[in-house]
Amino acid sequence: MVKPIYFSTHARERMLLRGAVENEVIIAIRSGNWQPAKQGKFSARAQFDFNNQSPINQQFYAYKAVKSIFTDAPEKIVVVTVNVYYFN
């Protein structure tokens, strides 16, 4: 069974501010290596081609990495926050 992924309000706000989209977070969770995070949560990260300007500092970057912090409940995954890293 594939668990559904839900996004907290905070996670959606961070995604908007940091330049991530829902599909990137889902890819990170479904295909990334899960690592333990604080307070019993998990993190997963995926790298994507970007080739655009960062919404943070308007500098051009070739790649971006999307890292999600989430809980793994028995019936669902809940994304708590999202970080985005831009680099060349």
C-alpha cells in the first residue's frame, strides 16, 4: 500500500517562499533515502535540474535540492516543513 502524503500549512508556506512544488517533495519522499530527523521525524532529499534564478536571491543556479521533514504515521505521511538548496 502506498501511503497518501499530506502537507501541513507550514510546509505549504515554506514551499511557496523557498521555491519548491508539491511534486518535488513527493519525489523526494518516494524515491529518496529516509534519514532520521529530530523528534522521531524523517527527512528525505532529491536533486533536480533547475537552470533558473532562485526566488530567494535572484541568482542563477543549475540545480536545486528539495529536502522534506515529515512524520510517518500508520496510514499517512505528513510533511511538516520543506527546505530548498540552490547550487551550481
